[in-house]
Amino acid sequence: MVPSSASTSSASKALSPTSHALSLSLSSSLPSPGSIAHAHSIFSPSPGLVSLVLDLPARSPYSFQRYPISIGGPGVGNDLDASFGGPPRRPVQVRFDNALVSVADLDGQQCVDDTGAVLGARFWELLPGSPTVPQIVAALVEIMCAPPDPAGAAAFEAGVAFTRAKHDAVADFRKLHPGNPLLEPAAAVDPDSLAPELAAFLSSPSPPPSIPPFITSPSPGVYRFPLFPPSLCASLLSTVDAYEATDLPKRRPNTMNNHGLVLTEIGLLPYATSLLRTVIGPLARVLFEGEAFADSLDCHHTFSVEYRAEELGNGDRNLDMHHDSSEVTLNVCLGREGFLASGLRFCGEFGAADHRRSRGTVAHEVGTAVMHLGRQRHGADDIAGGERVNLIAWARSSSFRAAAAFGHMAPDGYPKEREGGEVDQACLSRANDADYEEKVKRGDRAQAQAEKKRRFVPFDAPGGKSCNR
């Protein structure tokens, strides 16, 4: 299904920094470098967005002295233009932009993800209704130099220690692999390292009138396209393997996958953020333009997952049906020589009446990416043989989540429909469906289990091949 330009929602425009009056004003009238106390660097990477590095005085109780900050997009709840209605709360989005410099609560909203924190009420009380960049910087310095609340001092110290440990782990890993360009602090996606047709599409000056033919849609709302050449997949794999081989701290990616790494915590944060800004964001604006968050994806949780066939011992074999904690998900197969791929099975969208109806299975192929909405129910069938590693990015919009948190917009994936109606056995979730046992008993249990474990036939394999490498 190809979205039409007519489907673009006003909410999507309201959430975009390029449609936000105050953000555009701030980014187009930046003070000269060096003119703002405690701003180590400041620039505008794109209209409506300001990036700066906050240089804190030594008296600050936080782990580090320098903090990357992003300013841009409508603030928490609503903006000065009353895009979401109600009284202004935070006129512009101000957020920390680095997983390794997480900040204590600051009397604010919880972190959107592992790339930053959202500032709360105490910060905004220091500012006028239409703040300037120097005023924002001064308020950041003031609030971050205040001593922690005695009641939360222990939690604060624990957070500082945890942040320091993550930073030290990355620094140690980079020392072990000084020549790895993916680990550089300024690492970014090189257009020459992308599939040529994708690189050409992303470099075009204006969006095309329709989705190009190299992006296919094997299932409604699911898109598949070439992303990385085998050489880059191999480099990413070797980086993951090298970290796994160390005794450095390892945090597993989520509550479902027992094998894999949070890539932002092993030194790949700059590269993953570049992937969000240069690939995921631009594609989401085209593929999901009717979604409220399509033009405001600004943060991410990026990780690797690993599946291993039974003959190889311990490992994840499959993944139960679920929907992601994301607005948009990118899933790219990095592979492993000789693996026999399990299928990525898709069902309906969470919150819809048909979210437990099957929509098909997509093949894994090295270097090929699948992009879908986070609310799309999906799971991984049993891996047939060998080992497979995937890079997954959960892309999120801090503006969208903030607007939803204040009730100005329905949260994506909110269960609008009661569970019920017709159910396909392959779409049932043991962990997430309260009626799982009842539905399995009503259906053919043996058939359901066989369906989960079968070697899939990819959409693009009419000859009936059961695996891709």
C-alpha cells in the first residue's frame, strides 16, 4: 500500500521541528560561537534544530562536565502555537542527546529512551514563555549545578555511578579497537556504504511522487529494501563479536531477547544516531507520511539480537508475538555465514480489531532491511539452522510521546479494540495474550505448533526455497 500525500495529517506537521515557529526562530538566529557562557559548541544541523554542547562548571554534581543537548520541536504537552490545545507548558523540546550522559530525574518526565532525558517543571520555571538559546543554556547550568535533593541523594549517586560505568566501558572498548571507524566519536553513515539505489533515493532533493520500486511491501504496512552491502554487515558483526569477547559490562537489549547487545552502550551511539537521521527518518516520512510522528523521529533504542539453532547450544531460537516500544522499527539482517533463516512473521496492528490475523512472513537476507510501525504485531519463527544476528533500531518521537502523555493525542498502539474476533494461531502470543491457552485449546494445538516451527517459504521465492543466506 502506497500512502498518498493527501493522507498527511496536521498532527504530523505540528510535531515537526520544521513546522514549529519557535524552533525555526531559534535555529535561524543562533548567537555567534563563543558568545554564550557554558556553550562549548553550537550549530544548527537542520532547520528547526539546534545542537549544542553544554560545558558545566566543576561544581556540578553530575558525572561529566560536557553534555550534548538538542533543542527543537514542540515541547512537552503543547507548544506556543497551541498545536495541541490547552495552556502552554514547555514551549520547545530541550533534551539530552547521549546515552552515556544520562541525567537524574530533574523533576521531569521519564527518559524517552537511552539517548536522552526530557527536562521537567523546575527547569521551565526558570524561563520565559519564548526563551532564547542563551536563556535555555543559563537555565540548564543553574539546574544542573544545584545540589541533589537529600531525599533522593542515594538514587542520584547510584545514577551517577551507573553513567560513569557505561562511559568507562565504551572508552575501554575503543582503546582495544582504535582503528574501527564505526567506533569513532564522530562516526556517521557514509552514503557510499549504503545500497546504491537507496543512497540515490536519499540524496534526491525532493521526495518522489511514489515509493520507488526497490522498496517492496510484502505485507500491508511492512517495507523491505536493500540497506547495507555485505562488507558493512561483516564490520558490524565483527564489532559486536569483539565486544562480546570482552569482560566489559553487557546489557541485553530488551525483556524478550536474552542474547544481543545495546549497541549505544558499546560505542556505536554516534553511528546509530546518524542512521536514524540519515536513513530511518527520511524513509519514515515517505513510507508512513500519514502517521502523526512521521516527521519527528528524533531518538532511538538500537541493539543487536542473536538467534541460534538448537544444535549450537544456548541461544534464542525464536521470538514470541509482540509489538515494539517504538513508533517505527528498522530490522536489518547482518547474517552469519551458513545460517538458515527463520521468518519474520507479521500480523495486524495492535489496537485494531484484526491485530491477531496473519499478514504473512518476510525472509531474512544479509544486508536487507525491513521497516514497519512499532505497533505492528510480529515475531520470529524458529531458526532452522546456524546463527543469525540482526541490528534493530526502535525509532521514537519525543514530541509525539510527550503530546500523548498529556492527553493531546492518543498513544500509538493504545488497545482501542477488545481482544476477540477471528484469531490465527500463528499470531497468538504466549506472553502477551491473556486468552492464549483458551485460544490454543479451541484451535488445533499441533497445527499451531507446526506452523510456528515450519521452515518458511519467502514471498520472493516462488521455487519454494526454505532459507536465505
